Amino acid sequence: MSKRQESIQLYVTLDEHNVCESIRWEATQQPDDAHQDAKAFSLAIWDGTGSGTLKIDLWNKEMNVIEMKRFCIETIATMADTLRKATGDELMAMEIENCCKRLDERLLQEMRSMNMK
């Protein structure tokens, strides 16, 4: 069986102060409903040699605080699914989901106090 190679490319535009203005992405197997513009991305890579996580986080200057908090909560929540699929550890996945529910409730309270939906 032949091996298949896929790619995901990120294009980042910086202003004169090296602050991110825009993020665009494309992939060889991009879903039809995927948007190519993004306000943020987070990339985590497990370094098998050093046994540690290498991480890149980037967001553009148009992303507001509420969006960033939502992005972080949703990113953590997706890790519960990853953990469940990769290890079968339902208890730990549920703990992560419960933490995200508490964070989501806190964010909703914050938004209500700011008169936001």
C-alpha cells in the first residue's frame, strides 16, 4: 500500500510592529464548509525525543477578549475528545469536560455583566 502525504499551510501577515494582522490557512483535504480566514490558531506538537510539548499560539489583533476566552475553552474541550479516543480514559475526559462547563458558565456570567449575549 502506498503512503499518502497531506499538508496544512498557514499564512500569517504581520504589521510593521510584527503584530499579527491576519491568518489564512489551506489544507489538501479541506472540508467544503471550512473557512480559510482565521482569527487565531493553536498548534501543539508532542516531541517524542524530548518528551515534551512544543506549542505555538497566535491570534490577530482583531480578536477580542471574549472570543479569546471562548477559543481557549473550546480548545480545551476538544482535548477531552482526543484523550477519550486515544486512551479510552472516560473519567479523565469527563473531568476535562466538567472543567470546560464551569469555565463556560463563568464566561456567560461575565458576558451578562457586560450586557452581551
